[in-house]
Amino acid sequence: MTLYDIRTFLRGFPPILAMSAQFAIGGTTAQWEESADALDDPSLLTLQDIIDDKALPLKREAQRFWREEGASCLLLEKSETLEGGKDIVDWDPDTDRKTVLVAAEQLVPEGRENALALESQNHVVWSPDGKTLLLYTNSQKVWRVKSRGDYWVLDLETNALRQLGADFEPATLMFAKFSPNSDAVAYVQDRDVYVEYLNTGRIRKLTTRVKDTHINGATDWVYEEEFQIRDGFQWSPDGKRIAYMQFDTEGVGTFHMVNYLAGVYPDILPLPYPKVGTTNSSVRIGVVTVSRERTRWLDDLPGDPRMHYIPRFTWAGNSEEVVLQRMNRRQNTSTLWMGNAKTGKLEPFFEEKSRTWISVHNHMTWFEDGASFLWQSETDGWRHFYRVSRDGSEKTLITKGDYDVISLVKLDEASGWLYFIASPENPAQRYLFRERLDGTGAAEQLTPSNQAGTHSYRLSGDATRAFHTFSNANTPPAYDLVELPSHRVIHSTEDNAKAKAKLKEINFQPTEFLNIEIEDGVELPAYIIKPYNFDPSKKYPVLFFVYGEPVGQTVKDTWNRSLWYQYLAQRGYIVMSIDNRGTSTPLGRDWRHHLHHNIGIYSSHDQSAAVRALLKTHPYLDPDRIAVTGFSGGGSMSLNLLFRYPDLYKLAMAGGFISNQLLYDTIYQERYMGLPEDNPDGYKNGSPMTHVENLKGHLLIYHGTQDDNCHYQNFENLVQELIKHNKQFTAVPYTGGTHSIRSAGDGQGSAHNLKTKTWFLINHMPPGPRPR
């Protein structure tokens, strides 16, 4: 097809298409450029506006947070009197009256000109007695989140502002928290636990690392990533003791990341990272008496501690006992142990087993009387909440029915209710429900049924008010304050009316939801975005966005802030996504656990079967122009689909992937795939590298060179295999990029990546319709 043929064929479509076709066929420039016509046409999105987040005038929710009790809340508002500062404001939601509690001027340390920078409401914590504020600032990333920084305390009675741990290096304190009686703050510094008394400023070091491989009060990399636990210590309710985790990373393999941007010679960053089948950290729980700086270790448990995990621990509703959760390495047996804080004696009292795996949760909360605790489990085939007696002998179902509880919103013991998010009728949506804690009655849906989509809530201390967010795939988010349980709107805080009006001006293409039957009784949820000026009598190229692994769901009826898919639809692509069995979609335990021992195998089978079914029922999908893209687990899935089904998928764009499952960490990969000696064929056949020789289509791969999660090692191993089989491909290493490639190129990684994917797609799979 000549350039003239393409321009003629694309006549009637947005002017950008002719430019794209010329760029694709000619290939005379390596830079991405929008056509002048597209830049001048307000109905067309531009890639740069999407990158700069200027395509829609969207506003986010204001920074506000509830007090722990009652129904009043606090706001962080820009100061009118101090440039760059923020006031902490008390807001009465019923009267809309605001009172400045802490002016920005009060947050200016002595000898400085600027107020402390408060980044979010989570960086302001009230002491239990309400007389002191704990302020977190100068926060720095430790792998995934900003979990180290500087802490300050503000005495609300004297207006005294003081930095905690002022003699330590800046931004090295972690997880600071008030004692229950408000007289001290405990924190972690350089892998040890300290306590600092507020009235005297005295600092006591409560733990001492005997070996350099010890971590006290915090966790190692793999626990942080896969169990989502970073903070490893807790005050006892009476404030006399602190229970803490101690990790010993001795024997854990060290992965060395190389920073070639450091200077003439590169920096080497050693990271203790347990790969599949290798040694894990040893973990134990100690209880230190604050006044004596002496630790009592809980008894050693049966078996090798490096072949078990302790993903959760907490005080057991009193100050005398600590409860911990222990799991075997396969993560299909969970046992709760009760430990005596004085003697260290441990006794098991509650156990669950599964033929696949058990998911770890954060919802073990003791009820006020200490006789029972809240527990989440999938033992009946659905994710539900239970009330379990202290000795583990009684287990009462609270949430009932053939549906999954998606998340816990609030435990309101005073009123006897459990508030949670679920969506029994549509797995793509989210609604607020509540159910009685005694297990009687039926669940009540509090979200109005006429607001189809995704709802999220932050409830007040007494559960009578909530900050509410609503959106769906075709409606930008709106924020309001509602009364509960009536859901009456008290204030509409931001309706994003300007953004909604703008949608009508930019040829916004609606997202449609559907189910795809791949075999008798098996339907997969999906969505589709059709092109601008869609003509069902013709056929179009399709880009599938995939994830496909157990910790992600792509088919959601919620607003997607990135408008890249809309950009592609405006230029003649169909965009789709499918959730295969084994994703986190709330369709029951059997759905989510379907791919046990078969990651990359069953999941790619489901995805490809769905595409084949679509080609039979949707003739406007062009079988010669099917592309797939994804990142992380979605990157691995994109590779598997292109390599395993080369006659179906013609193009893949994969980033941040695992090319060989043996190169990922123990906790995640072994949870879903088993130990490598038990499942060698699964590990081999589920790894994209195994199937490289089948490659026929176009492949773009990209990876952050400083990725601490899915190591750059995966990228180079795949490149080696591609070269060995003489396969052609396009590769982009994002220098200095982490698992979020944004950090590459001094923060330009994401922008470059979006332009690269757009160029690659249009260059190798031109947009627009073709005759059937």
C-alpha cells in the first residue's frame, strides 16, 4: 500500500491519521510529532496534553481528614498569610464553619523562614490526649513509598515546635507514633527502635542490633513488597512495652543493582532479595519493656524459621499478650499463636488451611471486651468477615452471601455495624454496605442504586458522615460529604462540572462493558472503547490492555485519569481489556485461585480464548491487527501472549516484566506457583523466555535499569534469548528508572514511554478501518 493509498483510505478521519501514516511508512524521523491540524482542532486530544495532565480540567478532593472521634474534621488549606505554608483548619461539616487551629506561622521552626511542608493529611497525627501534633515532613522513598523522613511535635498549649531525633541524620526516622498516654514517641532509626520523651527530650535506644544483618522494628524488602508491611513495632495499650519484629537477613542472596549514572565509575547498590527457591530472612517477635530497655523474645516456633513467615502480629486486646500469624512457606496453612509478653510462652489457638493459598489481610482487630476479634477468610468460597472467639473455638459469620467483600471501610463497634465495600451484582463496580456485627439480619446497601459505578468512602469517627467519591468509566470523579445511613448529600465539595462539559467537546468515546464466553459456564468480564466515527461494517485494529495475575483487576467501572486510550480511539483504534480467571476480580475464591501453579499458562489461555471468541462474534475486529500491552505482571502476560499465540497476536509492548519466573521473589511467586522443586514444569512453561523461538510479530520491550522489584536482569535475559534465536525487536532501557520508570531521564521516563508506545503502535500497526 503506498502513502497515497493510505491517505486516501483514511480520508474522513481526523487529520492526525494522515500524519501518523506518513510517519509510519516513511520512518524518516525518530521524533514524535503531532500534526498541525490536530494541534489546532480542540476536539482532538494531543499526546502532550495527556502527558502534562492538561487534557481535562480535573480537580482532586481537598486535603481533609476526620478526627478519630465524633463527626468533625480537619483540613490542610493554603495559608493566606505565609507563602508556601498550610494552615490546619477545623471544619464543621454541618455548618461549613472553618476555624484555624494551627496557623502556618506556628509550623515555622526556629531559625527558618519557611513552614514545615505537610504533603498529605496522613502527615498530621493527634496525640491520644489531643494536646500535641506529630508532623511528618521531608519524606523520602524507601523502595516503594516515602517511609522515612523528619518528625516534629507541636505542643498545642505552649505552641512549642521541636524536631524529634534532631541529632540524627536528616530524613532517617521511620514510623513514629505516640505512646498511648501521649508522653513519648517511638520510632525506628537505622534499623533500631528508639523512644523519645516529650517533656524532657530524653532519647532511649530500646533495641541494639547484634549483627549487621539484623533489622529491628522494620521489615526486609520482600515483606514490604508482598505482605505490605513496613512498620514493624507496636506500643502495648498501657504504653509500658513495645512489641517488635526482628529480621535476620543472613543467608539471603544479595542482588546488586548498578547505577551507571553515578559518575565515571558506577555505584553498586546491594539489595538482600530472596529469589524463588532461595533462603528467606529469619523473623521473630520480641517485647521490650520501655523503662528497662530489656527484650523478652517469644519462644522459638517449631520448624525452620526461614521456611515460615510471620506476616502479621498485634497486641491481643490487652498489654499482657501478643498474637502473631505464622504461615508455612507454601502459604497454604495459617496458624495464630498467642504469646505471653512476660514469659515468652507461645500457644497455637486458630488455624486455617487451603489446597491453594491463603491471602494475608490487615483486619485482625480485637473487640473492646477482648473476648473476640475480627477476621477475614475465604473458607466458604467467598471473602467474608467473621467474629472469632479468643480461644479460636467459635467463628461467627458477619457478612453473608455469595459475594466477595472487597474492602473494609470501618468497624463501628459502638453502634454494632461493620461498613464495607462490595458489589454482588457487578464485579467491575464498588458500593458501600453495612452489616450487624452480631451476624443477624441482612446486608444493607447504603450507596444509592441509581449511581452505577465505583464509590469510595472515608467515614467519620462516629460513622454518621463520610467523604464520598463517585465515578464510572464515562464520568469523572465527583466529591461530596454525605450523611449516613441516609446518604443525604450535605455538601458537594467538587463535582468536576468543567471536566464533564469538556468531555462533550473532545469526541470522548464511551467505555462499554461485556462478558465473553470462552467455554460452557465460563464468562470473562471485559470492556471495549470503540473508535471515533466507528463504522461496524468495517474492521479495526485492537489494542488489549492486560494484567492477568492474582493481584490486579483491569476491568473496572471507574474513571481512568490517563486519556491515552481515548487518544488512540480518536485515531482509529479499538481498545479493550479482559480479566482472565486468576485475577483479583471479586468473583469468588475459585475464580481467583484458578491459576494455582499455572501463572502465565492458564491466564494466557483464557486471554487468547476470549480473543478468538470475540473474533467470531465481533466481525469489526481485525484479526490481522491485534496488539497487547501491559506492565509488570501485565508485561509478562503480553510477552506470553505474543510468544505462545504468535498467529493470534501481531504486536506486543511489554514493560517491567518477569521473563523467567525463577528470577522473582519467594513470597509472591511461590505463593501462586509452589516451590520450584514441586512444580518445575509450571515454572518453565509459565515463563515467557521459554517460548521466545515462536516470535513472529512486532515486539517493544522496556525496563527501568534500577528496578528493585522486577529486576533489569529479566530484561537482559530476555534480550539474550531473543538474540540467540535471531529475533528482531525494539528495546528501551530506562536509565535510572525504578519499577516506576517515571524517574528515568530526570523525571521524563513516563512521558518518553508514552510517546514511544504511541510511535511503535502507529508505526507497526496503522490505525483506522479496513474493508472486511
